[in-house]
Amino acid sequence: MARSIWKGPFVDGYLLKKAEASRSSGRHEMIRIWSRRSTILPQFVGLTFGVYNGQKHIPVLVTEEMVGHKFGEFAPTRMFYGHSSDRRAKRTAGPAVAGTAPAAPGTAAVAPTGGTSQS
């Protein structure tokens, strides 16, 4: 459920201070943050934040389209490597029908003959 409008967006206080300090100093280094729950505000546009994903800080360059979203949306915490059984099945299955491999370049494709003859 969305946050009520009258409350305003949630942003940790230290983020506003760090963003203002970065803008006033003119340095463009990554601002390391741990607050994934904070909302991205318009004054953060153009700054690079290092959003912590549980292991490391993921660099996120804030653009206009990101305003209103949360920082955590742009730093995934889980990596999906696929199901091991799917890879095993794919490896052992091979081609479904013999002779359905694509023809080599420069060779003519021959239509199969067989079955019905019209005499």
C-alpha cells in the first residue's frame, strides 16, 4: 500500500545532509548509503549513491525517471542463477528429432521424399 500524501515521502535525515554537502562541495564522488527504504527526491538527481545490498554498495546514478521510487529498487539483494535441473535436462536432451539440424551454409536443402505417390 502506498504512503499517504499528507505524510510526505520518507527520507532518512542524513541523506539530505550528505546530498547537500556533495552539491555544495562540487565533488562527484559516490555517497554511500544503507537506507534502501528512503524515497528518491528531485534534489538527488545527478548524484551517485552507493546503495548497500547486503554485501557491497551498488552505484546508482539518479535520473529524473527515478524520482518517487525507493533506493532499494535499484540495488537487487538476490541473484538468481537458474535451476540446476533445467540445465541438466537441457544438456542431456539434445535435438528432439534426428535430422532436424539446420543445413550448412552453401548446401541445398532437400525436401524429404516418401509416403504417398500419385500414380
